[in-house]
Amino acid sequence: VEKSKSSIRGAFILFEGCDRAGKSTQAAKLFESLDALGVPVKLWKFPDRTTLIGHMIDKYLKSGHDLDDRAIHLLFSANRWECKSVMKDILLDGTTLIVDRYAYSGVAYSAAKDLELEWCKSPDIGLLTPDIVFFMDMKAEEAAKRGGFGEELYEKKEFQEKVRDVFMLLKERTWETLDARKSVTELYEHIGKMSLKIIQECKGLPLKED
Ligand code: T5A
Ligand code: NA
């Protein structure tokens, strides 16, 4: 008997938060442990700097080269759109996707530059909807103490505080807010458990698109 694709779909697990909150660390840990358990899983990071649009974004972030705020906003969104169909196929194929930043980051960073919130949201309408969002929360002041802060365009304390304020406005039912000041192990204990639960729960549910 051929199973309908939606009955075996993977979960869309998203990590969000300000710079240096520990998203990539937890995303990598989750990937490794699910993979070790034999769960079909892939890791995807946004901006996806490997594409043509991704190259432009990378250049912008590294040099701060002059680009209109709305133009870069649309590039970040286009970078998600160009990956949508592949991501969708992966999920419908039964593979869980761990995603490191997505549309919430897109909105938070641009609205923090005082672009209008609704305008910021509109280009992402129709993208895939995550099943769970691990929002790694900490003050910019504490994040700044971590390695690497200050190398890219947005890594300034005042700006990061504004980004955090916008993130707070975007919270939905799917969000799990985590205290990002906790240890890597302590955070992972919770993330690992929640993820296994979500993977089970999603299996029979249709994939959501906004
Ligand atoms: N952006 C992104 C937009 O403006 N619009 C968009 O649409 C999108 C998608 C680059 C920039 O692009 C912006 C947002 C960003 O400013 P990026 O490539 O995700 O986005 O940024 P990165 O520099 O790769 O990652 P972050 O700065 O966001 O860091 P992470 O992933 O949150 O943190 P991580 O895991 O790399 O850890 C940072 C440091 O802290 C340590 C780690 O070892 C590392 O040194 N650490 C901990 N230390 C103590 N306790 C813990 N629990 C720790 N967890 C990690
Ligand atoms: Na990261």
C-alpha cells in the first residue's frame, strides 16, 4: 500500500534569536543527535550564503556595502523563496529539517531599522511554517561577551536590543522561549526532548504554508 506523503512528513524545527545567542551550536547538536538515532534529518542555515543571492547577502553583511534597506530585506526573503521547493520536498519525503534562522529574523532585523512591520512581513507570506521555534533569548549585553561579536554589520549592542524587541512582537503559539544564558548541555536537554516529541506529532499533520 502506498502511503500518502503527508503521513510520513518530517518536522520543520527552527532556531531563532539575536546574534550570538547560541542558535548554530544547538542546531548542530540537534542534528548530530537525531542523526545518531537514525532519524532522517538535514540542517539548513539562513542566510544560505551558497546561492547567488546568498553571495550578495554575504558581501553586504561583511562589508556593510551600501544597499537600500528595503533592497537587502527583499534579498533575504528571496533567499528563502529560492530554497522553498527543495525544503518542501525534503520535509514531504519524511526528513526533518533543522533550520538556523528564517523569516522571523528577516522581519526582526529590518523592522529594527525602522521599516514598517507589516511591510517587512509581506514578502515572506507563503513560505513554509515551522512546527516549533526555539527562540534563544538573551540580552545583547550578555551576547556581546561571547566570541566573534562585532565582526559583522548588525553586531552592535543597541541594534541587537531593538532586534530583540521586534522578536518579542512576533512570538506565536509554536514558540518555545529559552533562556540562552544557560549552559549548552542544559539547553540541549530541553531542545532534544521537545524535538523528538514534535517529530512524532507532525508525522500525520499536513505541512503548513503561510
Ligand atoms: N539576518 C538574517 C537578517 O538581517 N535577515 C534575515 O532574513 C536573516 C536570515 C547573519 C546576520 O544576518 C541577519 C542576522 C545576522 O546578523 P547568521 O549567519 O545566522 O546571520 O549569523 P552568525 O554570525 O552565523 O550566527 P550568530 O551570530 O547568530 O550566532 P549563533 O548561531 O546564535 O551562536 P553560536 O552558536 O554560533 O554561538 C556564538 C558563540 O557563543 C558560544 C559559542 O561557542 C560561540 O563562541 N556559545 C555559548 N557560550 C556559553 N553558553 C552557551 N549556552 C553557548 N552557546 C554558544
Ligand atoms: Na549562527
